[in-house]
Amino acid sequence: MIQPEILYEDAQLIICYKPAGIATQTKKLGQKDMVSILLNHVAQEGTGQPFIGVVHRLDQPVEGVMVFAKNSTAAAKLSLLAADKENFIKAYYAVTEG
């Protein structure tokens, strides 16, 4: 299983690189997704009940940088920021051949 690369982490959030092929979040039993992988990561820190809040999503075949909240307060604030199209900019690039 390909693991996400954690680019930045503090007490409030995790910024990581999601590899192509891993879902952001899924309800399929036994299928690893970003949320379950990061919940396991946070649980290893031993700081109480782990929490991962999805701030935005990337489709499963897409790779890229994602932001996740580590508590409900951060999730609410980050979700408000993500809804602000002036300060939270998403850029998509396609790699093609030919």
C-alpha cells in the first residue's frame, strides 16, 4: 500500500500528498483511504481519541496535496477557509502524452 507523504503537521492539521489510486474517504470495508491511513497515524501519537476532518477532496485516480483537520474546531475553521474562493485556490494540472 502506498502511504501518503506528510508535508506538514501540527496539533491542528495535517498537509499531505495523496497518491493516485487512494480514495480520500470510502465506506468500503477493507479498502484503505486517506482518512483511515491518517487516523492510524494520529492514533500512534497517543494524544487521545484520533480525529481526521476532511476539508476538501480529490478523486481516487488523482494525486495531489490535501489538507486534513485533526480536531473539530480546526475542521470548522478550515472548511470556512476552503469555501472562500479568494483565499483558498485549487489548481489542477494534467500530464498528457503526444
